[in-house]
Amino acid sequence: MALTFDADKDKNISMLVETSGIEDRDGLNFTFNIIVDKVRYGFPCVLEGDKVKISVPALTNIINGVKSGKYMASLDVTGDNKCFLQPFKEEVSIVKNPKVNIVKNMVEEIGASISRIIDEDVINTIEEKKTVPETNKKVGKVDKIFG
């Protein structure tokens, strides 16, 4: 069964380890590695009895732009600078689920529109003509319109 990591969540796993020919198990160092874009990211592990406990933090906090896909992973064991073992090496899946951010303090959209434009000079001219009294108008005969 392939391991799957959610890129946005911490992952805790344990692996059962059987050793043979190793006198000092406490001198062993375990590192869980994931290789992304040719870069090896290593996570120290703890040996408790026959189990190796592995804690991998959310990969998005460590690897910029990590994408969903298949990547190589391994469990490396070193001891007394004399041995190197790799009891686990296989592809793992990293999934990155889309996120939706919810905005809590939503504000009603504010809008404005213009229904028509009014030229105040034209309005003032019309108002002035209305206020001229009828008695001041000159009444006369027009002899010639064009002279």
C-alpha cells in the first residue's frame, strides 16, 4: 500500500523494524526522506521498541510550490558511521486539495449610478426667463426682419 501525504497536513506514521547483526540498536539513526524536484527532504525518526516513529510536518510549510504527484521516499538507517541501510524505498503520493477561503465579514456592495446629466447654466437661463414679468415685455410692430 502506497503512502499518501496531504500536503497541507502533518503526517505521523510508524514502521515495524527488524534488525539482525546489529549489536547496538540505540546507536542507529533513522531518517525518512522524500525527494521533490531533485531535492532530498529528510525528517528525523525515533526508534521505540520495534517501531520507527516518523513525523512529517505539512509539506506546504517546507516545500515551496509542492504539487500533487508521485515522489520517491526512503527510510535510511545509519549507525556508528559504519553502516548504511535502506529498508524502505518506494513511491509515495502527495496530494494538494484545493482550498476555499471563506470571508467572514462580508460587506454589501456599494454602488452609484448617474441617471442624467444636468447643465446648470442651461437651468439658470431657463429660470431667469421664467422670472421676467410679462409687463416688461415690449410689444411692437416689426417692420423688417432683415435689414
